[in-house]
Amino acid sequence: MSTQDRAKYSVLRIAQTLMRGVPRAGASVLALLLALTPMASAVWAAEHEVQILKYAYTPAELTIKPGDTVTWLNVEKRVSHSIVFIATGEESERFFPGEQWSRTFDQAGRFDYRCGPHPEMKGVVIVAP
């Protein structure tokens, strides 16, 4: 069961419990809880960090869940980097030492990337359902 499915199931179970004995207010409560369902799934989303140091990504391979966010943090002393996703060519802006760049991954798949100015630097984000 996916995170979103678990969130929807939990919200529906809460709504069913609340609706018992309160038939007139039940529809309003259910509507409110269903409106909050997207926020519930966001609560379960995780944050991950990839450090960039000595012209390398650490970790170079990261496995996450759909909805998770990855933040690349440049901890070099003097060098800027960017993230280029190989399949699409999508590239982040360059970020300098002490700066970071983030992306949320909503779809399952393998996302190979490299550094724009330093193509020998490679990494992969694997989004597993």
C-alpha cells in the first residue's frame, strides 16, 4: 500500500469513527478530512541530503519513496556545481559553496544525474514505490 493510499485509508477510518452518532455533522467532517488528505501524505514525505565535496556526491546512489525531496548541498570550499538529469537534460542553476538545491520526486523511476560543469561527477536517485 502506498503512502498516499495509507493516508487516504487513515482519513477515511477517522471520518467513519467521527460520523458515528453525529449524522448531521458527518458530511461536513468527511468533507473536511478528505480535503486534508493531500496534506496527510505530505507529512509522510521524507527529506534527504546529498553532500557535494571533493568533486563527488555523497551518497552517490540514493533510494527514496515517491513524494520525497532530495537536497544537494555544496560543501566545497571554492567550486560551484549544478545537477543535470541525464534523461531529460533538466539542469539546476549553479550553486556555490554553502548553497543548496532541492527537487521533489513524485514519480517512481531511476533518475541518473551528473554535474553540469564537471560531467565526471555522477549520481542516481532511485524512487521506489
